Amino acid sequence: MLHAALYGDEDQAVILTYAWDRLLIDPLPGPRRPTDFTGLERLTPAVWTVPAQARPIAPAGSTLPRLAAELPHTFALLDPSRGAEGLTSQLEDIVRHLEPRSIDLLDVGGDILARGDEPTLKSPLADALMLAACCQVNAPVRLLVAGPGLDGELLPEDIGETLGPVVHTFTARDADAISAVLEWHPSEATGLLAATAQGVRGTCEIRDAGLPVLLTDESPTVHEVDLDDAVSRNQLARAIMATTDLDEAEAHSREICGYSEIDYERNKALWLKEQQPTKLDPAAIWTQLDQFEAETRARGVTHTTFRRITEALNLSGLQRDDLRQLLITSRPEQFEAPLWRIPDAT
């Protein structure tokens, strides 16, 4: 969506990304490595691309092959298993190979600007690893933050003084480029970004914890941020620059932030494994949904995500699509793509 807005549809990007899907998609905690896939294609000695025919090796899951099938860009896999030094080597390798005109490091929400001690911070490690790598690569990297506060981890005012000029404000036309993808992809932050680009405003509840996120006129903006300023703020990024494996980076996260997001995923994965599968019973769904909506409405919530509803109703990630289809078909007036609107009490 950002690439189309800034560079045009005729130019195709190489998008480097983790294969680090949430447990709704991938039951295994942490990021996937190239060895977790079949059908990858080598782009450089250190970097693999994920084409449409690639497949994660069970029980792993990944949204990347389907994204590659539905979007025109090349998706390349970031592998943090060798820490920040390994990521830096991958970036250096691909920069030498591609000689790109520009390199943008994009974070949705702005938690890449976290100090590390914020009580609302949930997932600092993935961002800190990329920030540490990008500030060491021998090429100019522009840091962009889209949708300040939309990931529910930091409030816009927590990072407002660090945000630089607005380089773009997303519109409904921009969101059209990914509307079909958001029908199935569970990314909440990107979904909120697209929703606010289409004019949705209010308070949205996200994630299993029910984090409240304000949807405002500032939400669809993209800001440039000074990379050095971001590194100066981010204690974890500075601490892990010389790490050579993911375990070492995790240890720094526990020391600085008090936890590792992969530990959280490990614990949640064990809990989900012990849960008995619940059948999607339409008759029971409406009773549970009405109660959930009443509770969220009492908290001042106007919208929520289908991931949040799925987990609030104690359903598995595999049932998310069926639940989404049931709700949209039965109550289409509450669907404000890609979000679900909480109706008024009347």
C-alpha cells in the first residue's frame, strides 16, 4: 500500500519481511527460517525469496506464499536466527545485489520508537532487531512510521515528539490496493491503517488482550523519522547490535524490557495446545457475540477486529475465516471493511 502510494504501481518492490505470523496462522512460536519452507528461491547467497508456490513445512504456517500470489512484489525472507549481525549481513548482501534506488524501513504503529520500559509495550524484539540491522548497513535507510499508535502498544503522544514530517496520508484509493488481501489476512495493524484510510473513526479493540486503539485523523498518516533518533531511544536495539543468534537477542529483551515476546508466544502455544477444539455453532455464536458486543460497548468501543472476536469467543485461528463469513453474511450492516462495528445499544 505504501509502495503504490509513494512510487507508483509500475515500479515493483522487493519487500523483505519476517515469516513471523501470529499463532492464529502459525502454531509455532517465533519466526520461521528458510529451512521451514519448501519451494523458496535463492536471490543472493544469504537471502531467499518466497514465491507463490512455496509452502511452510507442517506444522508451521505462513501467509507469505499467498501474499506472493496475490501481490505483484517480490517477497524476501528476513531470518533473525543469527541475531542482528545476521540480519545486517542479509541486508548488505541484497543491497549489493539489487543496488536499489531507495530503502525504506516501515513500522506500523511506531513501537520501533519504544524505549523499552513502556508498560503497554508487547513485542519490541522484532522491531529492535531490524532497527539494529538497518543502522549498521552500509547504505542510506529511511525510517517511516505509519499509523502512529495503531498497533495498540504505544500511544501517539508517547512518540509524537520523535515523529518527523508527514510524507503521505493514506486515502481510500490507497487502501483499495490491498482490500482483497485484507479479506483473509489477519494483520490487525494493517487492517486498522486501511480502515482509517477509508474514513473509519472511533475506538477499536484488538488482540487477545483487548487493547483499545483510537482511530483518528492522524491514524492514516506516514511520518519520516530520523534513524539515529530512533536508535538513541531504543535501548534494546542498541544492546543487540552485536548479537549473533536469536537466543542472545532474547536474553537482552528479558533484561531490558522484562520479557521476550517469543516467551509469551511459547506459553500461549502450550495453552492453545491444551484447549479442546470448539465447534463453530451458529446458534451459540450469536449469544456469545451479543454478550461480547455489550461488554465492549460499555467500554466505549466502536469497532473490533475478527481476530479479537475469534479469540474472545474461544475459537481457534482455523475458524476465523468461517466466523468472519458467518458474521458478514448475517449482519452486513456491521461490516466496515476490514473491521466489525459494535452497534449502538438500541
